Amino acid sequence: MSNPNPTFLIEIENLNFAYGSRPVLSGINMRFGLGQVVAVMGTSGSGKTTILRLIGGQIRPQAGAVRVSGQSVHELDKGGLYALRRKMGMLFQFGALFTDLSVFDNVAFPLREHTDLPEPLIRDLVLMKLQAVGLRGAQALRPAEISGGMARRVALARTIALDPQILMYDEPFAGLDPISLGVTANLIKRLNDALGATSILVTHEVQQSFAIADYVYFIAAGKVAAQGTPEDLMSSTDPFVRQFIDAAPDGPVGFQYPASPYASDLGLRS
């Protein structure tokens, strides 16, 4: 059961961010509690992955702040940022495994890169992580020799290799069959509880996310359109929330990206 009064490990306050002249996030306020699984949901292009990049310090806000463990991420120097990232694990959208390395060596990579542990200990740790995701028997295989769902689990084992305090998942359910999807969702929740970590789940998959999340943020038009527990949002009458949860084609979120009148682009006169 989630802590009703969590310690907030990550805080985003009044954040604005734009790519050049194109605004992406505006006035964003979010908090992520220690030990929680928090889902950040919204349509494609709504700025969900940008939030992960801001937390990781890959990009900097134009205004506002992102604080992790009380540290303002965009104010850290290179050494401070690397030290902070040491506490983070990232699962990329399609796994991003090294294709020329075995399953074992993919999981061992962060341990060899960031620690001075002896190989016998690295071996034990890698086997422990692979056992946790059910793939110890696949350690000698290459990514091309395993299924997409298995590759996602290998990537998850690599994500937790250093026992990070913060786990960030970018569309972890994309492209998975129903069984793999359920297995992955269960693993995310189970590993978060085992590590006592904070997990941020960027996704548009409603059913599985609501089953494991303690709290949910809906992002639309660069703002937090709605937030609450999965139970709160399932009973919400907010038009955007209902359109998203019910997968309705009609609602506040339109099909067309904002553009000038179609006739004018074709050079036609009204």
C-alpha cells in the first residue's frame, strides 16, 4: 500500500520549457513521492518525455525549477549532475540494448562503467538482476535472439543494475503483447517496492498504468490538465480525462495539429 503522506523526492515548480520558439510546458507543478509509482500520461507530443529529460538534466527550463533530493538540477555543475544521475535508472522506449553485447553484458555495462567492483561480484549482481526479471537462463543470448518483451525485461534489469533511487520509464508498454504488457507492469511495481524507489511512468496505456500507479498526472497543451489517484480519475467527469480514458475520438483533444486555414495553404480564396 502506498504511503498517504510521502516524502517528495522530486519537485517541479512553475516550470516553463520551450524548444526554440515552440512552447512545450507551461506552469507545470508536479511532485513525486519516495516509494511511489507515478504515471505521467497524455497524448503524443504533450511533453511527457520532456519532463523526464528535465529531471535528468539533459535540458534546462526557461523558468521554474526541478529539484531532486532538494537539489536544483539545472544549477548543478557537471560533477554534481553526474553524481545525481548515478541515483537514476532510465528505461528507454524501445529498450536501447547494445545489439553486439550479450544479455549478460548489457546488464553488466553500468556496473563496469560506474563501479570498481571485481568481476566475480559483478557476475553475481547481474545474475541477481536477471533472476528478478525471469531471464537468468537467457544471459548468453544477444538482443536479436530474444523477443521484444524479453528485450524490455533485459533493459529493465539493466535499469536497476545500480539499485537507483529514481526509476524513469519512457513508454515501457509500447509494442508489447497483452501477456508481456502485464508481466512488465507487474515487474515495475514489484521492483519499485523492493528498491523503495520512486518510479516515473511516462505512458499512454491506461489499464496497466492505473493498476500499478499510486498517483497520475494528465498533461495536455503543455499543462497539468488533471491529477489524482487512479480511483479519482476513473470517476472524473473532466472532458479531457474522459476522452483519454475512454479512448474517445471526439473531445477536447483534436485530431489536427494547429495550423493555418487549409484553403490558404492551398492558395485558395474563400
